[in-house]
Amino acid sequence: MLSVMFAYEIAENIRQGKGSVLDVVTKALTRAKAVQEKHNAFITICEAEALARAKALDERLARGEVLGPLGGVPVVVKDNICTKGVRTTAASRILENFVPPYSATVVERLEHAGAILIAKSNLDEFGMGSSNENSAFGPTSNAWDESRIAGGSSGGSAVAVATGVVPLALGTDTGGSVRQPAALNGILGFKPTYGRLSRYGVIAYASSLDQVGILARNAKDIALAMNAMGGQDLHDATSLVDEPKFVEAVSKTGDLKGWKIGLIRELCSEGNSQGVQDALQQMCQKLEDLGAEIREISLPHVPYAIASYYIVAPAEASSNLARYDGILYGHREGENSLGQAKSMMKSRGVGFGPEVRRRILIGSYALSAGYYDAYYGKALKVRRLIANDFKEAFKEIDVLLSPTAPHSAFKIGEKSADPLAMYLEDIDTVAANLVGIGGISIPAGFSEGMPCGVQFLAPVMADERLLELAAILNQEIEVAQPWLS
Ligand code: GLN
């Protein structure tokens, strides 16, 4: 089936005139609908738009035009990334009917490269969650087991790729939301250095941490997407001057001789399931077999990353989400005669789900005048200490290694009544966002019959190194293919 091919294979076939874009897109849509019934992976399937675009691309091909490097590739985009003319909800009631008048830069660039948007994927409301259970549109279930969580917050994108609906999907990663669902569904999830992908048109959660990322089944596809989307964007003041060299990085094959890999001591023992520890062990063996040198390395402040993150992220969220007042933006509740203050309270009370309201409360509290120094100011200092740990570590080693999550996917409902247990799910991933570095989650085997992953982290702007590593490993690691069973 064409739609479960890799992105580079689809693009190559289309370039050679083997099959039509319409055929590829039709198959992807059929599969999307089947996956939707089982897993609730999407908020909107944009069938009419996708078919129209496929036909337009086929016409261009018929005229002898050459499409871009992703010509004919169907893609899914997380529903907190704006898509012109296609509803974008952030999985929130407050944006239930929002149809953006423009597309995010990342979407525009993917389309410019020839990709076709077929659906907007489900997520935790505004990206706040680790299981995809915080969506106003219901939870997404894991690609391998419908009774288990998809992970979050980019759970819908992960399931779309893991079930073979599309070879490429976009997510966002504020504290691990691309890497963790990728691990839990047995695929690759890549988040580059902060600033390497534009945030223009990405609905803000925590602006100093938010970064767009890519979910896929091999490194080559991620590289194609990164080269297509990367490069400075003048619409985003934090976008870096950059020349992405990912396609070049994945074409280097060979072994890992000369690579120094640091195992993060603080994340590689206590608190992980036996299955995750075993998967990590096997990965280390594989890396050594390929010639890499592995040494344990301590990042002493990493155990405080969760505490720092869960002050910084809600603080920024409380400010970013102030714009949804039912007056300028978002769902309005109640009669106009209520007056401004009551109308705003009512609209926000009804429009935001419980976790979003909790984060706004935590954030507002941490930022309030009397508590700023005690909480937000301290969290920033800890953030700096963590960054220094990484800086020191990278003087000695090329990449760092840890599990992506402490265990495989848990049951839907298992942790939803315990927000602190849910926050601890992010123990392995949040540090990279606090520091701004890139990371990739790579499938590493199974724990309790469910997929799990390991994460590699690289210094700022050295993201190409991660894809080079993933490409070398992929020669031997079988990427999970649940649709075949
Ligand atoms: N689980 C984390 C949170 O809830 C990270 C989410 C994300 O990366 N968007 O904040």
C-alpha cells in the first residue's frame, strides 16, 4: 500500500511517474478514517481540501512541472499549528470554531515542498499533558493497544504515523510532547534546537520552551522535512539564522567509531521500569557494537528539571492564554448584557478544560508580586544551573543518552486523577526544553509488550548529529509497524 511507504519513497515514485498523487492521498484518507474510528487520532480530517490539492499537484505533474522534495507526500499536522482555511482548535472548546486566515510558516514550507495536509491531529488541550487525555475532543488511544494512552501531547500525530496513515506528522514539543508519544507508539520523534523551526502560527503554550518537531518512521524522512521547513523566518523573532543540513547528515553511513556517548546517570536507573532499563541496556550494547564509546555522566541538577519546568511552563502559559477572553478571541459564553468582566470569567470558565485552568492558576500564582522571587525567579535560576550541567557535559561527549520515558504506555484513566504523577511522566524530556537543545527519540524495543524508546540529546545547533546517528542505527533497528499485524 502506497500510503505506508516512507515519505522519500512516495516522493521518488511520484517523480518517476509511478502512480498519482490523488491515489496516494485517497489511500491515506481511507486509512485516516479507519484509524479515527479506532483511535480518535484526529480532530479534523480535511478530505475535500486534500483531494483538491492532490488533483492540483497531478495537473502540475501533467504539465511537466517538477514538484518539491516532498512532492505527493500526505502529512498530518497537530491541531495547535495554524492551517489556513482549516479549523485549528488546540483541542480546546475555546477555539472550537477557529479557522485561521493564514498558515504557520512550517506548514507553508511543507506545502511548498509538495506535501499535502490530510488531517489535523488530536492533542492535550494547548499541549498541556502527557497522555492525550486532556483533549476537549476525547483521548487518543495508543496505536498498539486501544486501552492505553497515546502519550502526549502530540499523541494524535504519533498514532497517525505509527498506524501508517502518513509517513510524516508535525507535533510540538514544549516539555517532551514529540519525543514521548513517539516512544510510546514505537516511532521516531525529533525536536530540534529552539529557534531552528519557526513558531509563527504555532499556538503558544510556553514560548521560551515551545518548539515544532517531527514524527516519522525513519531518519531520512525527518531530514527531508527539516530541510524543507528550516531556515530563518522573519515572522518569528526567535528564529535562528540557519542553513539546515539534515539530508546531508543522513546520507553519511557507516559506524559510530569515535563517537562519545554519555549516559545520563540521574535518568538511567531509579524510577524506570525493568523493560525500559533492558531496552536501554540493549541500545548501549548496539552502540558499542557499532564502535561508540559509552560513559556515564552526571548532570547533578537534572533531578530538579521537573520542578523548574512546572513553574516556568505554567507561568508563560498563564500569560499566553490571557488573550482568550471571548471578546477579542475565542468562544463567548452568556449574554452580551453580562458585562465585560462576567462575560470573560464565564467564557474562560467554560472554554478551558480543568488542566488548562489548573496551569493558569499555578502560573498566575507563581508570577504574583509576593511570590515571584520564591517561585518564578528560583525556577529560572535552576534552569540556568541545568543549562550549565549540559554545557559541561558536552565538553566531554558528543551526545547524551537516556530513556525517553520511565515506562511504556499506561492505561487510559490510570493517572488522570493525579496531576503530579502525570507531571512526573516528563522526567526524561523537560530538561532539553529548559536548555533549548535538540533531541530525538528512537524506538528501542518493548516493555510489558508495549513499545518504548531512548532519547539522544545534542548540543545547541548540533541537531544534524542526532539524525546522522538515527540513520546509522536505523540500518539495524526495525521500526515498529503495527499496521502489518
Ligand atoms: N507534558 C508536558 C506538559 O504537560 C509537556 C507537554 C508538551 O511538550 N507540549 O507540559
